[in-house]
Amino acid sequence: MTDQAVGLRKWREDQSSVEDRKDQVRTITITSGKGGVGKSNVTVNLALALAKLNKKALVLDADLGTANVDILLGMDPPHKLHDVLYGKKLLTDIILEGPLGIHFIPGSSGLMDIASISEKEQQKFMNEFAQLKDRTDYLLIDTGAGLSKSVLGFMMASDEVILITTPEPTSIADAYSIAKTISRYQLHASVHLIVNQAKGQGEGTQVAERFMKVAGKFLSLQINHIGTIVQDPLVARSVREQRPFLINYPQAKASKGVLETARRLNASGSSQKKAGFQGFLDTLARFFS
């Protein structure tokens, strides 16, 4: 039996300490105001960094337009989420294991199909999804860029939101639009901010401070700068190689940045716990129904 098969069997069958782990999963939506900021790449490597901290991470590829987590991991999923929604596969059948024991759910367009299936099938799917809470510490939801219905739904349902921007003015402005929407509709009291592709840590800090200053003046929203990931040619190389940069180049500047970001995220705890993992699913079901 392959290592991956062994890992997936353990994923399905390991029921140890279920009672001790009651709904301690941190559900985190990761989004950006525009595309091209490296959001999916940050998500994948952040999951790996959390694994290095001995945390179990599950990535849900919820970017319905350009789902590419599988490409970044060098995987070719034989089945995706729509196969689960229409009864062809169980959710545990489509979960893939990546490096360092992280797991990922290939999303495709299936998430938007939640609204079109029967209430009975919706409940079946949500029940399957609920079983995952006993097997992970973090659910990282990689959404599409911008303010689509699906992005709003995931932001509303999750405990926390990570907003990713680059130092480019257009990226900052678009990220601010996301923050403004979160504040206006009171989706969260605070969000985490990651500055990606900065020239150095100093530039990342400056961008974050400006962002926090404007948000503090005009929005009812706390901004927590949890990390800066600097420009690094090894990131582009890792994408071409279809291997995460944290795995291929652990000493790279970007790898050190994402590790420090993971440490800060993990140390921050979840200050916005709603109704736990089940609450996340219930909110999501109501939103898409």
C-alpha cells in the first residue's frame, strides 16, 4: 500500500481523541481584492508551515474560477467536490494527502451546486463535511479574488479571515474594498493581513501600518498584521516545478516569511469563534440555499 493510501486510510479511520477535540477547528477564509497576489500559493505554503508546527491542516480549494491548489501541489485529482454533491463519491474519497501530511479538497464548481441539490442531499453532504472536524486543526479556505457570492458566503461562515495584498496601490485599494465590506456588514470584528511580494520586511510593515491607519479611521474593523512574505525568485521556480517553495526551498526568504506568519497565526488563537465547525457548515448551507 502506498504512503498516500496509508495516510488516507488513517484520515478516514482515526477516531482517537474525538471527545477531546470537540470543535476546536479554526475555519479561516483566505482571500484578496484582486488576482495575481499569490493567494493560493500563500495558502498552500501556510498549511505546510502549520504542519511544521505539528498542526493538522486541511485546504479547501474554493476558488471556483481558477482552482489551482492541485497544480501548486503537483497533483491531478481524479474526483472533485461535485462528485460528492451528486452522490458519486464520499467526501473522504476525494480528499488528497500532500506533503507533510496536509490534506486538500479539490473544489471545482461544485460549491455553487449546493443550492441546486435537494435538501436531503445538502444535509448528507454537510454531515459528511462535519466529520472532518475530528481530523484537523485548521480548515484553510482558498477563495477566489474579489467579492463574489461564494467569497462572501465563506467569509460570513468562517471564524476568521486572512486578507492578502501586495504593496501595489491597486492591490491595496482592492484589499481595502474587501475590508470595507466586512466592516459594513459586520461579518467580523477583525481580520488578519498578510503582505505578499514585498521588497523587504520594512516595506511590508509600512504597507500594513498605512492599511491599519486608514481602516482605523474609517472602518469599524481591527486589522492584525500577521506576516510579510518578501519577493523571492525561488517562489516562481517552485510554481514551475509544481512543488511548494516551503518544501523545495526551506531556507528561502519566502519560506522563512511564511513560517513566521504561521507562528503568529497559531499564537494568536481564534478570537472570533462563532458556533464552531458545525456553525460554519450551517451558515454556509443557509447562505447557498
